[in-house]
Amino acid sequence: MPHRPNASASSLLDHLVDACQGVEQRQPVRIERLIDDIELLLNTCCIDDAEVDSEFPEVASSIHRYGSPAPQATSIGTHEERFATARRIEKTLRRFEPRLRRVRVRVEDPKSRSPIGRLRIEATLADSADLSLALNVRSTSGRAQITAERT
């Protein structure tokens, strides 16, 4: 079994839970937990930019914005849609996953007509270990499901 490094920082969710419970010391997080957290983040819908009221600018940077755009925005039917989905996922990871540095999301087979889009997250963990993670994006009937391939 290959060695998997530990991520040295906590997820945003862990930070919030720990703050509510008075925990001050960060615990190392295993890669499996990081992958689970990435799946949760990418499958959580946030409110759309159009729904943010300009009268309340604080909402734009609040917990209401945690997650990814609505599933209807996660389309993979065309070459352009796959790249747009990869950009949205990259932006989401950079904003909400503090354990990742230098995040890059690329489309593995941009011309595929498959109902499953294959993307790859490439990043550096907070402890300087490299991470390469394959994502499968399934978009059917206006719903999206994002799962990470575990090796």
C-alpha cells in the first residue's frame, strides 16, 4: 500500500466546529478525510451571485457562499462547459480549502462526449506534499455529482 502524507491543516468546517467547541490545537488530517471534505464541498450548493443582495455585501463572503454553484451550472456536455466547470471547481477549492496550495484543475479529456467528465486536481498540501486527484463529474437531468477517484 502506498504511503499517503498527512495534511497539516484543518478544513474550514473543522475550524468552525473547533471554534464553537473551544478547541485550540489543530489535529493532523489524513488524506482520506481531505478527499471526503473535497467531495462534500464540491457537492454543496451555495447561493448564486445573482441572489446576493447589493444592500448586504457581507453575504458575498459569508457561509452562505460555501460550496459550489448550483448543479445546473455544472454542465459537461461541451468542450467549453468542461473548461468552465474546471475553472469553477478550482475557484471553489482555492477559496474554501485551506489545506491546498497552488490549486490547478484541468480537464483530462476535453473532447469526450461521455456523460462523465474527468477532471484532475493538482495541488500542494500545506505540508508541501503534492496531491493529484481525479474527479468524475456526472451531470444528468440538471443534477451534478462529483466524486473523487480513490487509489
